[in-house]
Amino acid sequence: MAMAMTATATHTMSRLISSPKPLSLLSPKTLRPILLLSSSSSNLSLLPLNLRHRRPKSLRFSSNTALKVTATISVGDKLPESTFSYFDTDDELQTITVSDLTAAKKSIIFAVPGAFTPTCTQKHLPGFVEKAAELKSKGVDAIACVSVNDAFVMKAWKKELGIGDEVMLLSDGNGTFTKAIGCELDLSDKPVGLGVRSRRYAMLVDDGVVKVLNLEEGGAFTLSGAEDMLKAL
């Protein structure tokens, strides 16, 4: 019996060795080369030809898509409470709140991206100084310029331009008010190092409520000047 089993095993092994068919548990169609994570170029030869030169697609962004920036504040809203700082005529540091500035008053608040910057210094602020008397003759009680600069910078700017009491120059040094109304302007990518400032705007506020809001895109100066506010009164 042992001799019979040996003969059978020998015959079976002989058939397997001489068989022309490949011995595999997988069909040849299911076999796929595996690419090892290696910098060796020899591994690339394991890839099928249609994958060897395939490159990842880069992400493309359409230049036709316009990004519209809006503010949190809008006409009809009540301004959030906040505190500004400034130096008075006696060179003493003072503070004033939004309520102090607007309660039971008709006020114009306009903002600039930065003290001493060209457009703000040459056009925006001087325009309101020049038209202050005319604006007040139409019922405006207070005119204030707000900037995300410290009170010392605002004081120096006021002195440089020779401004009296026509316009208050108020410091929103930490950007608290600017952030509260959603008017931040991120200029961190600019080489002059401005960081996060305020967008340019001019608003007419009656008893704390926004009646007119002329909000510029970024630092543009097209609709927030003194003449624009005179037309709105």
C-alpha cells in the first residue's frame, strides 16, 4: 500500500512540473505590479505604460470670479458700543464712546486705512475739514475720522495737517470698533507693513442709527468723500 501511495505522489508531481499552465491562485488578468515608495527609478518600470507619465492635475481658479466683500453693519442698524481715544487741546489723553458721539445727535463718522498715507492725507481727511462748516450748517453735530492707529499717531497727524476742532481724529487702536462693524481691511501682504486696518467709508448716523453708509472696496476713494455726504443730507 505504501508503494502505491508513493507511485501516485510521484506521478502527480511529474504532471505538475511538466504542466504548461502557470501555477497561480490568481488569473494573469488580476496580477498588477506594485510600486514601492522609493526614489529609485527602477521602481517606475513596474508601472503600466499608461501610468508612467501621468502627472497630478493642478488646481485652477477662475479669474472671472469676483469676490464681493460686505460689512456686518448696514443702513438701519444701530452702531455697536465701542470706545475711541484721542488727545485734547491740553494734550491730555481722553476717551469717547460711540454713544457719546452719536446719542441724540446727527454725526458723520468716516474711516481711513491709515494716518499719513497718501490718499487719506491729501484727499479724504482734508475734504471733510474743508467742508466741515457746510456739513454742520445742514444739521451735522459732529464729524469724526476713525483709524486703526494709536492716539499718538493720530495726534501727530492732526498737528501735521494743522487741523483744529473741525474734525475729531479718533484712535481705534486695537481695531475693536472696526471689527465690530465688519470693516477690517487686511493689508498684511503689503511691503509697508500696515497689517489689519479699516476699509475706507463714510456714514451718517442719527441717534446711533446708520442712515447712510458709503463703503469703499478696500482702500479705494470713490464715494466716501465730504461732497458725497453733502449730497446725502
